Amino acid sequence: MPSEDRADTNFEPSFALEPGLWAVLVHALEVVERDVRARGITGTLRLITPDWDDRGEAWVEFQGCYHGNGIPPSTGKDPGTALVDVADAVQETIMELAWKVWPVCETHDLGLRAGWEQEAAVWRCAGDGTHTVAPVGELP
Ligand SMILES: [Zn+2]
């Protein structure tokens, strides 16, 4: 993870002033959504900014509900970071609202975690000493 990209973020930008940051997160959600549909999960997925959230963060909404934590606008500065963070948020939202472990490693029947491998966002399984299942957006 390119942590130096975050270190110099002293103040948080806003989606209103920097719509490009929102566009990066929307694109990341489109990529993650492929994995959601690949596992047969239906229901609308989108990003929202709830009125009550005065930090102006992006929240993943699934079937009209949201859960967990918002994603700060600065996440959109790096498309790779955005992909991992959106994948995390989608996972948390779906597991809470659909009562389903998603996504799952078919070999080990374990829940996957989004992470980094060779500067790409991937889904990893902790079974058998950890292995990479697929890039985010390309689950079989
Ligand atoms: Zn596995």
C-alpha cells in the first residue's frame, strides 16, 4: 500500500469540490460489483453521502441500507487504494445486510479479504498458508 500518498493528507478534500474523487470510488464500486454478481448476489449497490454525515464520506448502500464506515473522499486519490477500501466496505455491508459470507474461497470455504499483491487489489484466503484467489473484479 502506498502509505506515503496518505501521509501528506493534512486536510480532507470534499467530493463537491473534487468530483474526480467521487468518480474513482464509483468506478471501484463497478469493479467490485462484478464479484458480487459473480456469486449470485442480487440487490442494488451504490454509493451515497448521507445527509447526517458532516464529514461528507461515501457509504456503500445495498438494497437501500448501509452499514459500517464511510469512505473518506481522499481515498479517491489513489485508484488502487480505492479498490481495496471499496471492496472492504462492500464486504462489510453485504455480510451485515445479506447475512452471507461474501466472498468465499471455494477450496477452503473461508471468507476472503481484500489486500495488495504486486500493486494490485486482490482477494486473499487465509487457508493453507494464505493464497490469492483472484484480482478484485475477477472472481471466477
Ligand atoms: Zn482458500
